[in-house]
Amino acid sequence: MPGREQRHLPPGGRAVYAISVAAELAGVGVQTLRLYEQHGLINPVRSDGGTRRYSGDDLARLARITALAGQGVNLAGIARILDLEDANAALRESNDALTAERARGPHRGIPHP
């Protein structure tokens, strides 16, 4: 956000934020985070003691969720959109891997058109 202090965040997959910190960084309430978790929109890792820990990737997903909610999309719609976006990202990654493999040349036993 313009005018906000730039924070240096740890790597995206590293779950380091407690629920109160994640809520503050995401600009939502703690209860809202719990609601999102109940609806399967977000799935923070749990410490050995059961404490929720959020990662930078979780915060990015929360930003997407809040953007969709701000556009008036209900939680069921948000869940469906996120599922489709995740599936699309997985397909894109698979396609990129296949394209890179094909660019390396023909492989034994696999016909090349």
C-alpha cells in the first residue's frame, strides 16, 4: 500500500507469523482468519503445540481472498475461484515442464512429431 513502511518478509513458504500478526498484515480480524480456515480457504501450518503459523504464501493468498471478498464474492465463490486458480497454476507448471523437456530433444522410446 502506498505510504506504508516496506517490510522485509521471510521466504514465502516459511510459516513464521502468529495469527494476530497475520491478521494485522492481511488487514483482517483474527476471527476472519479463523472463518477463512473453517471454509477451507486457508490452511496454516500448526506448531507442535497447535498454534497456527502463517507464511508469506498464506499472506499472499489472504490478499487474494480479501480482494475477492471486497468485490462482493461470497466464501463459496472465493473457494471455487481459488481452486480454479490453483488448478490453472498446476497445469501451467506441468505445461512448462513438458515444454522444457521437449526443447531438450527427443528421448528414446518417445516419438517426436
